[in-house]
Amino acid sequence: MPQKGPAHQHCYQADAALRRTFQTLDITELNDDELRDLKDLILTEENDRMRNRTGRERSNNDVELF
């Protein structure tokens, strides 16, 4: 099929960046509060994954700061 495969990976990435979508989520449809909430969720998930990779356990008293 035309415009499919590894040769067009850069085309797909450029198109996805311009449309500002991830999977089925169109971030341009989010209001400012929803966008901030999404950013907070992503940062929390990244921090948790980093803790898991480094073997640090999170206690119930840990406060998420970013």
C-alpha cells in the first residue's frame, strides 16, 4: 500500500504531531484545566515508573512534588 511502512514513519510522526493526538485522545479538545490534570497524571506516572526502576518503594506519606 502506498504511504505505509518504515519509509513513511517520519510522515506519520509529523502528521501526529501536527494533529496533536495520542491514540484516540485529541488534546486540542481539552480545556485548560483538563490539560493541566492530564499533565499532572503523566508526571505522576513517570515518577512512579522511575521509582520502580530504581527500586525505591513509595510510602503512604510520600508527597508527589513536581
